[in-house]
Amino acid sequence: MKVRTIQAFRTLFLIAAVLILGMATTGLAAPTGSELEEQLQKEESRLAELQGQVTLHRKKLNEAKVKEKGVLSKLQEFNEKVALTGQRINVMQIKQKRVEIRIAELTKEIAYTEGQLGELKEALAARLNAIYRYGGVAELNLFFSSSTINEAIVSSYLLTRIADQDREIYGKYMDRIRRLDQSRRDLGLQTKRLVEQKQELEGERSAHRKAVDESSRYLEKVKREKQLHASAVQELQRAQRELENKVRSLLEQKRRMAQKTPGRKTPSYRGGALPWPTSGTVNSEYGMRVHPQFNTKLKHTGIDIAAPIGTPVISVAPGEVLFAGWLRGYGQVIIIDHGGNLTTVYAHLSRMDVREGQDVSQGQVIGGVGSTGVSTGSHLHFEVRVGGDARNPRDYLRSR
């Protein structure tokens, strides 16, 4: 009986040791979603930048005391609403995805912790059963059955380890219970948050659809009513002149700044064919054309490249961003100075990934194709200007 008791006790000790070592080397999967966090920060930054541009534009209008807004200004208001709600939707969709990932992680964690609790319960049950059956006699028998000093030392060490393991198993058991309770509470909070986010997202989508519908209805009204139609055509002509004046003004400001800081390096275009700013098909060439929205002959100062919304737009050459914001009739616009009197214009963008004063390299993504401003469908309006004067972009772009 004595021998069987000692063997049973040693067997229990080995089982407990294996369980504990197993627990120590087993862990939860590494957290995921770092790329999602990076994407969320990027989209939140875009939203903040867009909100700042819209606020600045409206502030300038108020400072100028513009009481009667023209057709293009009204269309731009709708554009701004569409762009803002669209960007909010982008941010909220990523947040929702983040919560869904967290819910999946918590669900997996709960299942894993419940499995650990089951193993620990079995270990505790076995230990309690041994204590119930053998009491403290087994420990004494293990020690006093030693025939040598070394064996007694080993037995003493084993007894100490058994006591430590008992405490460790119990501590792990209570820790898993606390972890399980916390995970279940977190899961409840995340589930509630997901429901709220879905409701908020649907509200933003409704606002976005409303802004798009309002813009479309107003544009149809402009086409129908002669007075509004004539006003829109005149404003389009003024918008073209404003863009030209904007480029000239920005170049002049840069020249004045260069005189104040002569050591600053600036890009200098030295000729050569340029890459295309985006992929797609040219659906409107440079020169006189019938405007697709207002059916009136107007000079087209660039080319239109049709492409899906969000298609990357690149800078065709190294340069400095002179302007990144909203312009009447053109929506979101980026103007880049490449030196050598050459500037390029990228209009109707859905997003802008660069800021004024930023240096860009050839091929760098600066934004996405869109349909902001007075636009027929998703496309990039691309211009090449020399000293402020519009030139045919095909004379500068690589042949396809």
C-alpha cells in the first residue's frame, strides 16, 4: 500500500508538472488589425483635411460677403456635402471592420479560455481526489521512505514543487475565471458598439444619397431653365479664367518667396515625355468642344481621362504642390509646379493625398479620380500649363 501510494503521488506530481509547463508555453494568437489601424488613421486624416478645406472655403465666401450664390457655387455646396459624407462613410466602415475583428478575437479568446479552465478543473479535481484519498500521509511516506540523504533531498524538493504547483494551478484557475469574465464583458460592449456604428453608418449613407440626389436634381433644373443655364455657362467661363489666374498668382507668389529664400532648391522641368497621370480612356480632348453638361461650345483647357472613382492619380514629374483644395466648377483640385514654367492641374478628384507646399516625386500618388465639381461621370481633368497658359497635354505625354 505504501509503495502504491508513493507511486500514485509521484504520478500525480508528473501530471501536474506537465500541465503547468503546457500552460506556460501556450498563449493566445498575436493580435491582428495593425494594417487596419494604419488605414483608419489615414482615412481620418483625409476627413480632417477635407473638413478643413471645406470650412476654409466657406469662411472665404463669408469674408467676401457673397450674398447671392451662383450656379457653380450651389453645385459646389452639394459636392462638398457628398465628399464629406462619403469620407465619413469610409472612416466608419473601417471602424466597423475593426470592431468586427475585435468581436471575432474575443469570441476566439473566450473559447480558448474556457478550454483552459476545463484542463485546470481536471488538474484540481485530480489533486483534490489524491488529498482526499491519501491525506498528508503520502507526503510523509514519500519523505521517510528515502534510503539515502540524496534521496531525501530529492523527495523534499519534490514536495516543495508539489506545493508550488498546487498554488500555481489554483492561481491560474482564478486568473482564467477573471479573464473569461472580462472577455465576456468586452464582447458585450463591442457588440453594442457594432449595433450603434451600423445605425450611424446607415445615417451617413442616407445623408450621402440625399446630397447626391439634391445635386442631380439641381443640375437637371439648371439644364431646363434658360436663365440658370445661361448663368452656368457664364460661370464656367469665369471658372476657367479663375483657374488660369490662380496658376499665375501661385507662380508669382512662389517667385517672390524664392527671392526671399535663395538657397531653397526647386524642381526644374527640362523636357521629355511625361507619364500619364492615371489609367483610363480619354473621352474629351483639348480644344473647342460642346460642353457635355450644358450643350454649349466652350474651350476645353485639358483632357478628360475616364476611370473608376478612386483610381490612383500620380504626379507626372517631380515638383511642388502649389494648391490642393476646392475650385469652383473643378471640385477638388491639385496644382503642381514642376519648374521651367511648367505646371500641371488635376481636377474633379475624389480625394487629395498631398498638401500645399509638399514636394512630390514623379509617379507619386497624389489623389484619386472622382467626379467633384461640374462633371459628367468619374474622370480626371488634366491640364498642362506653361507660364499659366493652357497647352495640349498630348504634346507632353508619352504616346500610348
